[in-house]
Amino acid sequence: MELLANLQLGFDVALTLQNVLYCFLGVFLGTLIGVLPGIGPVATIAMLLPATFALPPVSALIMLAGIYYGAQYGGSTTAILVNLPGEASSVVTCLDGYAMAQQGRAGPALAVAALGSFFAGTVATLILVMFAPPLAEVAFKFGPAEYFSLMVLGLIAAIVLAHGSLINAIAMILLGLLLGLIGADTNTGQFRFTFGLPQLADGIGFVVVAMGLFGFSEIIANIERRARREVVMAKITSLFPTREDLKASWKAVLRGTAIGALLGILPGGGATLGSFAAYTLEKKVAKDPSRFGKGAIEGVAGPESANNAGAQTSFIPLLTLGIPANAVMALMVGAMTIHGITPGPQVMTERPELFWGMIASMWIGNLLLVVLNLPLIGIWVKLLSVPYRILYPAILLFSCIGVYSLNNSAIDVALALAFGFLGYLFIKLDCEPAPLLLGFVLGPMMEENLRRALLLSRGDPTVFVTRPLSLALLVVAAALLVIVVVPAVRRKREEAFQE
Amino acid sequence: MSISIRSPRDFCAGLIFLFFGALAAYVARDYPMGSAVRMGPGYFPYLLGILLALLGVVICVKSLVIYGERIESASLRALLLVLGAVGVFAGTIESAGIVIATALLVGVGAAASPESRLREVAVLIVFLLALAVGLFTYGLGLPFKIFPV
């Protein structure tokens, strides 16, 4: 029973007082920031990342993972209570969650979301435990050609999932890849795109990019929007779901978990796709679909379970292949690198305590989430009632301190400012920034693997289609692209994003 | 038929991509290209730059053909003051220390929202100063200078 031994090792690591504490701190801080409207998980992680620098690697990653699902969950609370999704994955939760809140049933909506998420998190953690080792085995068979093709697949998937125009999303990825190449070339030491600035020699930090694109630009956009829209907040009377609520939602939780876990594993996947798919499915299987949008509890239970399951299983490509599947995982790559860990299949064999400890902590983190969110809901509600005009200067300050303390560099803050401007332009032009961040992290890896693959094949570009695994990955990527370009599917996709 | 911009959003996005793509390709030309077998540092970025510039052109052309949305009006006040606050922080943190940098950032930043009120901002500055000095500088040990001296 290697599996049990691994799990035991994981829990031994995760259950030390220190790590439980950091897990709690991560979940708490993540929820705290995630609850604030207009701040998604990416900005939350970028802001809190510097707080983990001083920790030992295991504790740091445990805390970061906690921040991630805390932020994710906090976003759902905001979606239900004030109808403001913190990020794309809680958009669908707004539909029925806020409708329930308006009917005075915010409590049951929150409770079902929390319990559904916990169940989904538990299942997803088990999936991680079972599938990560065999996948890592496969990963050891990957050569540079396979890695390159896998990254192409991941990027294509990210394009398909970005809302707005496909061609814009492709351009955003290319721009991200280019930005990722800034700095000294690893093979030759040649400085690229540094424009004579020595501060750019090591490249631009990913936190700088993320904070500018997702943090600063969102603050500007929120100040603008806030002037036009007042938020009405729902009251919470009782937390307990009725017997009917539970009866109606348990199947939705099961379905949401299955869909979310499956879609989370896909490269380019993550929490968002799962929650949309789960909502659509619940609507399809419901006896009376017209209830949806008017406070159907299945419409909260399904997507909430799905997005939590997806959030968890999207760690699989990262931990086994070293490839981030979405913008959040791209940040995790950066965080691991800072702690001297190269994500990939070797982590499991070389640092088993880190690998299994992190996985075990996910389950603990999910448990803590339930504990935090149900009894402490009052605190989050209070926090939500603080007006934005008071919150955002504080957020701005913490963001600046966070970016500065990465390298104690004022240049980094100035660069983040530039990315803030760029991000604001992209918001105005309806270009989603997530593909850019993914491209940014993948840029150097892609170049490296492309170089190696062509070096090994002596410059023969057919290497990508003659190696079966690589070919398979590219075929899937091509199929994805074709599917999206076909008009019928395209319309469906637009519908899904409109909801 | 005269040529007109039918989708201002896409047209601007296309121009941005064209600009960055062309810039990247132009700069990368000066780096050693190498060959496909032994790629030089210029190879991949040059390729990406050309592709990005081409996509920019395609998006621009598309915007002349297909109707799209106008660009929403921007709040110059929010944009300039939020970014200005960040800039002021970057410019003062090393020379003037955390107290002045924080006060300026919060003051300038708060002015970005038309809803901000003077008294609230004053209280907020005091509160955040306490956090910046107490929690970040002493608590977390971040190496900030507190005052200019």
C-alpha cells in the first residue's frame, strides 16, 4: 500500500503545528482578500506571495495553496451576497446564489456552497493522490518535443477558454511569450529586450506582471464602475439549509465534483470551465429548468463543487509535468522557483515530503475553509460592507509593498505601474489578460524545449509529428482549435460566456 | 466605398499588437539568429515578433470589415491618480522612507475616486501608517527606511 504510506507521509508533514498554522493563515488571508469585491485569486496570490518568502519551502507552498482556495472560496461568498463575482469561476454562482440571497436564503446558499466545496475538495484530493504518481511516470518519458507540444496544447486550451475574440487571445499569448523572454538568454547569456536597463537583466518578475495586469488595472476599472453602480447587500438570517435544500443539492454536488475534477486536469483548464459546465448540466437535468436564475439551490451547489474540484485537480499538470494549466498555476510556478524548486515529475521523487505534504494540506485546508466560512461568516459580511473607497487605497498600499519587497526594488514597482496601464488598456479593449500571464511564464520553457527538440532532431521540424506522444498532443490541440472555430460550437461558447 | 473603422476596440488592440510585434522583431534582428539546429538568442523572439505583428495587422483589417463595439469612455482621473500614486510610492520609498511614501500613496490614490472624503482619508492614512510601520517594517522585518534621515 504505497498510496497509504504516501498519504501518511503527507499528513505527518502537513499536521505539524507549524504547517497547520500556515495552512490556516493562508486560508484565512486568502478568504479575507478574496472576499473583497473585484480581487480575484491571481491578484490575491500576487499580493500575499511576499509574506511566504521567509518560510521554509513546504510551509510556503502549503500557505500559498491555502491562499488560493481561500481566495476562490471568498469570491463565491461575494458572488452570493453582493452579486459581484471576484473572478470568472464564480460568475455562475451569482445567478442563483444572489437570487437566493434576495429571497432571504443567503445562509443556505452559503452553507451548501461550503459543504459542496468541502466534499469536492476531498474527492479531488483523492484523485490527486491516485493519479499524480502514474502521470509523473508518463512525464519521465517526455522529451523536449513532447514538452513543447504539451505547452502548445495548454496555450491553445487557454485561448479556447478566454472570453472575447479568439484571435485577440492568440495575440495576447504571443505578447506574453515575448515578455517572458526579456532578460539574459539562458543558453548564450545574450541580453534580450533589456533596452540597456541592468534591472531587466534577470527578466521581469511574474508578480510584477500579475500585479499590474490583475491588480492595479482592476482597481482603476472598479473605481470607474463604482461611480455608476451601488451594491445592495443581502441579509443572512439562518445558515441551515432545509431538508428539501439538501435533498435537491446532493446530486448536484456529486455531478459538479465529477465534472469539475475532470475539466480541472486538462491543460488550460481550472476552476472556470468546470463551474460553467456544471451549471449548464444542472439546467439540463433539472425537471423544471425555468427555476434557474431565480434561486435554484442546484445552481449554487453544482458550480461551487465544480470550481473547487477543478481548483484542486488543476494542480495535477503542475505537479506531475511542471506545466501550469492556468494563470494561478503560472503564479505557483513562480513561487516554487523562488523557493528553489523546479516544478515537474522529479519533485515527487526528490522531495516526497514537499509533494505529499502539500497534497495532504489541501484536504486540511478545505476542512479549515468550512470551519472558517460557516461560523465566521459574520466577519466576511462586515468586511463586505466596508465601502470600496476605503478599501482600495489599502489594497493599493499592500500591493505596492508586496511588489517592492520581492527584490527591494523600486524599479519593480514602476514596472508594475506600466503593466497596470497596459492591463487597463486591455480591459478597455476587451482583451483578457489571463492568456498573457500564462504565455509569460511559459515563454522561456517553450523556447528551451523547442531549441532542445530541434537540436536533438538535427533541425528537422517533423520531430513534433513523428514522435507519437507529441503528435497526439498536437492533434488534441488542433482538434480543440477546430472545434472552436466551427460556427455552431462557437455560438454555444458565446452563449455560455454570456450567462 | 470609403474605408472606416467599424470596430474601434479591435482596431486599437490590433495597433497595440502590431506595435509590440514589430518592435520585438526589429530589436531581435540584432541578436544572433543561428539556425534551426542551433537556435541563437534571436531566433524564437524574431519568430514570435513577426507572428504577433501579423496578427495585429489581421485584427486591424478585421476591424475595418466587421462591426464591433466602441471603446467605453475612460475615467482619466482614476487612471492617472491610481497609477500616479503607485509612481509616487516607487519614487519616494527609497529616498524618503515608508512614512512619507505611504502617506503620499494613500493621499494621491484616494483622490482617484470621486467618492472619497477628506476626513475618512485622513483617518485611513493614520491607520495604514501604523500598519506599514508596525506590521510590515517591525513585524515582518521588511527593510524599509522609516524617515528620510
